[in-house]
Amino acid sequence: MNTTIDRVSPEVAVLALDGELDASNYRELITTGSSLYADGARSLILDLSNLAYMSSSGIVALHSLALIFRGQLPPDPEAGWAAIHAVSADTAAGEAADQVRLVNPTPAIDSVLERTGLRRILPVYPDRNAAIAG
Amino acid sequence: MTPPSTLRIQADLGRLRDVRRFVREVAPGLGADELAVRDLVQAVDEWVTNVVVHGYRGAGGPIELELARSGDEIVARVRDAAPAFDPATAPAFDPDLPLERRPAGKMGIHLIRLLCDRFEHRVPAGGGNENAMVKSTRTAPNRTGGAA
């Protein structure tokens, strides 16, 4: 998978994904997003237009990035339920997660987002401009 | 049943793309429609990932993937030599949980259950695991996230 960064403003970064996102590379996506957050970005637009495949590991990456851009450390996916409960104890449940926005997923990836419930958590926009405008 | 096509790999996340390519190349020839192929690719990828990460715990080991047609169904069998684990015993994943209360992982088996008509486990005589993901060759187009 290739990623292309477009820093449209100090607070907003667009990250375009190209290829396939799976268990072999999802941690790279978390690292890239973390670096953008550390560099001052507070909104992350993930352009999925050219992402051909996403496994549940990709969902883990999106989940982690949503927490990072809220200023929270994501749970380690291998750490199990204890870490997850620790995070949930510190936050108010049900808060919107619009710091991370998704753009133009393919129908196949949209299906994965829907089946894992992420479609109801992260906003999805038809194009970059709409996502940037929020 | 038609003769199966088989892919043998060592457990390595770097081989996932080969696993997906194998399913994409073989399943259409077994009669799977486009949506059935797509679902099988994802289901097999999710399960092989599970074997590599949780079955072998990253230590490596053999994985055999076999695709065959049986009647109006495609059967994808994944065999490994990891400690026995029946995915039917995995806790259910709740996709309606809010962000803060969602597990960071645990979604692979949830997806397989949605993507396949049946997901069956057995322990072969020699040990390890054989998991069969069974999918009708023709998938109804009007379900959630159906064909584009």
C-alpha cells in the first residue's frame, strides 16, 4: 500500500491510500497518522478512492487513528479487553468522532465499514472538498 | 466435488496478498459469482491472518489453503498445525458499540460469520486445525453492502 500526504493546512492533513490495507501494513498507517498528529494536524482526511481492499486490520487502524486524533492513546489490538476497558473508563461513550473523516470508499470497503459498525462512527464523504469542509 | 486447488505457504503476514490472489484466481473458475469471490477473498484473508497472529503467535508454521466446489457451494479449507482452536468459541463482536468501548481487534471472526454461509472447525486426526468456510456460488445482490 502506498500513502500520499497532502497537508492542506497546519490543522488538516489528507492521507490518500492506494493499494491493499491488511494485517501486514496496518501498523504503518497508524504510525503515519500518529506522526501527522504529533506534527500538529487535528483533522485527518483519509481518501480511500484508490484503496482496493481492506481487512479488519484496516478497521483496527481507523479505530486507532480516531482515538489518536481525539488525543487518546489507542488500545493495543493484542492487549485484549483489559486495555479496552481502561480506555472506556476515561472517556464519555457515544461522542462523535469527526476528527477522522473518510472519503469515497469503494462499495466493497463500504461494506466492511458497515459490517463492523465503523460506518456509524466515522463520517464518510463523497469527495475531499466535502470532507475538508466537514 | 471438483478436484481442489491448493496453496501451501508458511505463516507470514507478507503472504496474505498471495492468499487473496489465489482465491481471486481460482474461485471464479469454480463458478463463484463476483460477490461470492469478493466475500471469500475477505473471509479467507481474515482467517489466515488469525492463524498467523493468534494460532502460531507469529512463530511461523505451515498453512494449507484448499478451494473446491461442492454442489452449489465453494468450500475454502484452511489447515494449520497450531494448537486447536474452534472459532465458534470466540465471543461475539458487537458492531454497535461506540468508539471508546469497541475492542481494537476481534472483528475477523465476526466478518467471516457474516461473509460465509457456514464456518466449520474440526481437529484432524494428526492434530492442528481444519476450518472450512462455505459459500454459495451465487450471492443475493440485495443484502447490506451488496454488489456495486
